Amino acid sequence: MGLLNRAVDVSLIVDGVVMDGVDSVAELAFRCVATDKDDRPDSREIVAELKRIRSRIRGGCGVLSASSSSNAAVVPDPIKSLASNTGPSN
């Protein structure tokens, strides 16, 4: 997690801790850029994983936020736009 703290935008770090779900999204992003295309998830898998992450974090309310801080950043939900683009991936 130490490298993740250095890689993510500072607005996603609250009290020295990466916000809930950022690590899961980062792991998914690394899978998406795998060298071997067979190791990359297709768009349906990506949408499903993002939905799982969202529901685990905030009960499906559509935002990622740090639960321990009143000045937490709020990130818009990208899943709705991805869900409408679930055609074949390259």
C-alpha cells in the first residue's frame, strides 16, 4: 500500500490513508493494462467489478468517500457511463 499512497492523487488520501476502494480500483486498472490481452478483463467484467466495489464501499450510493473525515473528497460515479458502453473490448 505504500506505493499506492505515492501514486494516487492527494485528494484521495485522508489522514495518511488512501480512501476506501481506491486500492481495489487501482488493482482493477492494473489488470486492464496487462501486457497479455487474455489477462485483461472485458468491459462487462470491469463494470461488474466497479459495481461490487461501489456497493462494498457506500452501499451503492454512487460516490467514493473517506468515512473518517468530514472534509473527504467526493468522486463522481463513472459506472453509469461505463455501463452504457459494454460492447466488445479490444
